[in-house]
Amino acid sequence: MVDWIVSDGLTPYEDAVAAMETRARAIAAGAAREAVWLVEHPPLYTAGTSARPTDLTEPDRFPVHLSKRGGQYTYHGPGQRVVYVMLDVGARGRDVRAFVKSLEGWIIGTLAEFNVTGELREGRVGVWVQRPDRPLTATGAVAEDKIAALGIRLHKWVSYHGLAINVEPDLSHFGGIVPCGIAEHGVTSLVDLGLPVTMADLDTALERSFTDHFAGTPRRAASL
């Protein structure tokens, strides 16, 4: 069983990190079940372990939090579903690359429930969608926007941090950073794509798709 927790309201980022780290330690010690935690944050930027200072273009716009996850700068805020994944990678094969592929597959499978084709791109972290409604790029290619980001960290083979899928965030808030260090492409959301998807709709799709990509059955829990 994997505890499945959905938090209402906006969860302060530092509180979420502290709770994740505590749970990851407990899982590693065999004192707690694995968990998936769905939250929203107030507007903020996080800097992963590979973040470049020049990619923070508006440092005074929102609070900036240093993060132990992999990756570069990203934005979190209302209308974006952040999914913190605390799973025992050691018990799931000790293959970090395969685990990340499973996370990517989970995002793509969830988007497919809304007839959205999420795709991976070599050299570009995250999940992308083509935008045939936009002008072609300078090279004549179909424009692409990022719809989901991911970045994890491990504690004794237990993962924490996770992924973020844009449902209906204020996309202008991404303008204070170079998201994930990629300046040539934009950012989109399910609602920006013209889909009337709610956060609850996405949560249902995430839960339904989980077992297609990970061993374990989600079990509703009240809190982390």
C-alpha cells in the first residue's frame, strides 16, 4: 500500500520539504509506508542543485528557495499540481534512471487521460506538448511548450521531491526565471491548451494512472 495524501489550500514550501524529509527517513528506517503527496504552493521559485544564477531574471518577484532536488530553476504556485513522491527506489530495483522514466511515463499517461500527447525531448528535462496553433520556430519546426517538470532526490534509496503538472497556473509567473534553463521554448497548462480540466480531475487521473507505472496500490490517508 502507498499512502495517497491530497492537501487542501496552499502548503508553505519549507513546511513541505521538512515533512518530506521526515517521511523519507521514516520509510528508509522501515517505520512508515511509502507515500504520494499532492499539494499546491503559494507563488515561489526553487533553485535545484544545477541552477545557474543568471537564470533567475527577477530575483525580487517571489520568494526563492534553495532545493536539494536535481535540476535548475522552476516555479510553483496556485493552479499547479505538485506531486511529492516518497517511494523506496531501493526496493524497486535500485535503478534511478528507470525510476525517473517511470515518473515521466506516469505524467504522460496522466495527460493521455485528457487526450493530451506528452512527449520527451533529448536534452530537455520535463514533458512537452506540440503547439501547432503557434507559429513555426525559426528552424521551421512545430512550436513546443513544457507542461510538466520533475526533479527528485534520494535519501538512502528513498525518493522525495517529485513532479509538477500545470493545470491552470498564472503562466506569466514563469517569466521571472528561465524555467529549467531552457529559454527557447514556452510553458503551457491544460487550461491554456483549451481543456476545462480542474485540479480534482487531474488528481483522479494521477491516481488512476499510478499503478500502470509503479507497483503498489494507493491508499487514501489524511495527512503525511
